[in-house]
Amino acid sequence: MDTLLNAEEREFAQKMRQFYRTEIPEELRFKVATGQELTKEDMVTSQRILNQHGYAVPNWPVEWGGQDWTPVQRHIWLEEMQLACVPQPLPFNVSMVGPVIATFGSQEIKERFLPATANIDIWWSQGFSEPDAGSDLASLKTSAVRDGDKYIVNGQKTWTTLGQYGDWMFNLVRTDPNVKKQAGISFLLIDMKTPGVTVRPIQLIDGGHEVNEVFFDNVEVPVENLVGEENKGWTYAKFLLGNERTGIARIGGSKVNLARAKAYAAVTKTARGTLLDDPLFSARLTRIEAELTALEMTQLRILSTQAAGSDKPDPRSSVLKLKGSQLQEDISELLVDVLGPQGLDFVTDRAQGEGFSDLPLGAVDALPAYFNTRKVTIYGGSSEVQRGIISKALLGL
């Protein structure tokens, strides 16, 4: 990346590189580097260190803990974090609800929530998708009926990532069922300890419990928890998803995982020497490397032309989300192919707490990650949705 940056940006990158490798505990970075599962405490510890030094929420306004950085500097902050295997700040706090509150919330809501959100004193969950409203999010049915100084919320949300840890949830709810579906949605903050809120786990194909379904049964929510104006939630959701899609590209994380695959291939013996000497494998690896480099150049080109502080979603982020998520899946598949049958050891490990004796260091997550990564072309707006945005907003078709 350094060859694509000017002298000031290279100096900034070195500053971030040094900080991440000296201030974040090595045991946390080792867990990320070797594919181990992070605990809630791991994520909280890392984010609070970042927040203490002013590096948790650089995309926020300066008055709420942000940094007066250029879009390129924010990209460097994130990529160097991923390259250093630092646990990323909780995206629901940092990239989603925080910017929405900072941009559209009242002064009272900002003061009430933003400091605690930056320091992860509040763990936020996302209440967007529903059983019949995933990619077609505007079809959501969870209702919020005004009753004096409160809303009565009923409905269901699903695929709530890490909702088992959640303190509060930011929700899209239907406040006016009699208008166009996008026009009757509001952005409401709900305390997950409120009576009537039920969280149930969903076990995934990799055997883990990462997502949940959340039910609302006559949940009373104070009107003061409404962000912005009633029935303007769709505007705020588009703003939020535009922020989310840029980060979903995960270029730094993909570089780390691709380097892992190359390291394992270098010690995998074949008739030609190692797997890296196999022409078909080498061609496949080179294609992924070239596409990842092209994606990084595209992201830097987009960032260099973005207006700092703009609250409008950039449709070009759909290009990053579309290609970045596909590359994440390609790299996870490459890693599994390098390991071959050894990758199946993860089943033994989950069941009995042993195994992996023949696996290279850090490969223990290969098959679970492969299964889990199938989701990245769906969440944050499926690839089909991204193609639709690109065709209309960018190509004018």
C-alpha cells in the first residue's frame, strides 16, 4: 500500500503500525492472527485502549472523540489495524449507530449515548433484518405504535450478530403502515433489558453461536429514544449501510488471510516441490493477489475523491462491498484447499477439546471460517442488491 501513498500518508501509516504493535496486548493480536475466537472481554479491552488514545472512533465528529482525518487516513487506520491483527472496534457501535446518532440525533441523545458507545460501555446490537425482510429490508413488519410518551413495539428481528452480549439495540420499526413502505420507517433505540424483549440463539453451520433472533412482545420504549424524525428511518438506514459497506471490503484482513494461505502452501509438499510450485495453484493465487491489489487501488481512488464529513451515502461503496466480499470467500476457499482433509479436524476440536496436532499454526479456523464466510455476500446488502445499486446509481441503466 505504501507505494500508493504520499509522504505524509506513509508517515501516518508508520505511526499507526507502531501504535498497534506496541499498545495492543500481544496475546490479543496472537488470537486474531491464529484464528482463535475472541471473547467479549477481548473485544472490550482492545476498543477501550483504542478509545483511550483517540483511535476508536476516528470517523466521528471531533467533539465526540473523532479525528480530523482525511478519508485516506481513515482507510490507513483500518488497514493497518487489520494487518497488525488488532481486534477491530465493535462495528455496531463505531460504524453504524454512532455515526447515525452523531449526524441525525438530538443533542440530548448525543450526550446520552455517544461517549458510552465509543468506550463500549454500551454494547449495541443491530435490529434490521426480519424473517421476511432481509435484502428487501423496507418490507419490515416490526411495528412501533405511539401511545402517549412511549411506543409499543411488537415484532421480530433475526440474524442479530453477537446479540447475546447486547445492552441496547438500534432498530428499524414501522411507525406508519399507510404510506409507501420506505416512508413509514423510524430509527428507534431499545434497551434490551426492557420487559418483553427475548433473545434466542441461532446455531450456525460452523457450529458456533454468533447470531440470534430477537422478539418484541408489547415492549414499551420512551419516545425520547427516537433518533431524528419519525418516519425518516429509511434515510438514516441508507446512511448507515453506506458506512458499513465500505468497511466490509476488509482489504487488510484479506491480505493477512492470503499470506496465511501462502505460508501453508509453502510447507505443503508436492511432486514439484511445494504447492507454490504447482502452476495451477500459482495461477489461482496470482489472480487473487491481482484482484486484491486492484480492489485496494479502487478503494483509495474512491476515498481520495470523497468529501470529508459528507452525510450522503456513496454508491461507489457498493463496488467495494461486492468485490471485497467475493475475495473474502475466495481466500477462505483457497485456505481450505491448501489444508485438504486436515481442515476437518475442527469438528473433533469443537466436540472434544482436542485435535489439530498436524495443522500448521493458525489453521485451526480454516473450515469454520470457510463456512462462516459464506455470509459476507449476503449481509450488509446482498451481492444482487449491490449490482442493482451499481447499475442504477453508477451506470445509469
